[in-house]
Amino acid sequence: MSAPSSPLVPWPYPRWIAHRGAGKLAPENTLAAFRLGAQYGYRMFECDAKLSADGVPFLMHDATLERTTNGHGTGGDRPWAELAQLDAGGWHSRSYAGEPLPTLENLARYCIANGFFLNIEIKPTPGQEEVTGRVVGEYAARLWQGQPVPPLFSSFKPEALAGAMATAPHIPRALLIDALWDGCLDRAQALGCVAIVCNHALWDQALVAQVHGLGMRTLSYTVNDDWAAQRLIALGTDGIITDRVDFFSPAKP
Ligand code: G3P
Ligand code: MG
């Protein structure tokens, strides 16, 4: 006999989520990117958040500064006053030169003012998993206080989700999974997760049924091909994170 299934958690978020703001069309995780994603009709964004050396949550994907800024070394080793001086747009193209690294607070203000939804991927500098979750949780709880829909936290690092759960238990959490690992769904449940965000190739009918049966939602990253999006929609999954904001229209049913 199969285990009784839990009711699916309510889901206030749109299906389509713009990865790092506008995928590759603008410098990832800058406000310019989120503005561009919004121009393409996106109402929900994914971003990557980590801590400066003095504990300010800011947006950057990599641990190191080289790829997406004109700085050097580990971003998390620098105080915010130093990070705030960097050019996070010039690496992408001339038209974005001088674009600064945003704080999480900058992006929160933009999303709240415009009624946009946000998926905050907690992307800790290695070794700072728990504290990053805690501080991002504190910031988000304060910034979204009184807002109708909270942001959605996600992380590949269960310790980061545990930190966020400690300081912002009311903000929903999702476990990111690149490859299925032993006990990952149990771990997600223990962390009170409302969703699993998978590498899209991992979803099949059985896994969608299993995760939905546990009451959690099913999201995918990073989906840039039509065939993949069609497959995920046919499987009945709940959310798609894409770089291709110029190809997928969130307004299309
Ligand atoms: O949050 C989904 C996706 O962004 C996870 O991978 O490496 O692009 O942050 P990554
Ligand atoms: Mg990410």
C-alpha cells in the first residue's frame, strides 16, 4: 500500500522565472538585468545572494570576483564599501560598463515597489553556509515585512536553508538539487521545504509524483530549450527558471 499523500502547498508564484535577472542578455545579478527581464514581461526573478566580509548580503553568483566584476579574489573577503566600488557590468558589454553590484536590499526594494516576486538563491561563500542563511533570513524578514507574498529561498546547501529557517521560519524554502543524492527528499522535508528545484533533466513522471505526493512543488533550472519546457509543462511541474527571457513569453498560457 502506498503512503497517503500530503496536500500540495499553496503556490502564489508565477510559472516563469528569469534566471539572474535576464539570463545572458544583461550582466547577471545587476539591477539592469532585472529591469531588462521585467521589460520582457517577467514578474519573478532568480538571484544569487552571498555575504560581504562585514555581513552585507549582495548579489553575485561566483565565490570569486574575476568573471563578473573588475575585482580580484574572493568576494566574501571584501567589505561592502569596497565591493560597492566595483564595475559589475563592463565584463558583459560596453553599454553596461559601470553597473554596480547590488545589495539584496536594492533588489528587494525594486521587486516590492513593482509587485515582482523573487527567488533568492542563497549562494554562500564556501565555509559560510549557515551564517549566510541566517543573515539573508534576517534581511529578507525585515525587507518583506507586511508584504503579501514573501520571497522564495533556495539553496544547494541544506545548512544555508537551516540558517534561514532559524531567522525567518515564515519565509518559504526550497532545496536545489543538481543530482539526486541519498535522502535528499527527507532532508528537504526536515527543512520544511515547500519545493524542490531540480536540474530539469532529473524530472520524470515518478519523481514529480513523489515530490507532489509529499506536498512540495516542482521547479526546474535552467531551461533554455522549447522541447525541455514543453516536457516539464506536460509533466505537470510548477516552475521554470530560464535564461531565455527573449524566447519564452511568461504571458503565453
Ligand atoms: O537557482 C537556480 C540556478 O540558478 C542554480 O544554479 O549555478 O545558476 O546558481 P546556478
Ligand atoms: Mg542561481
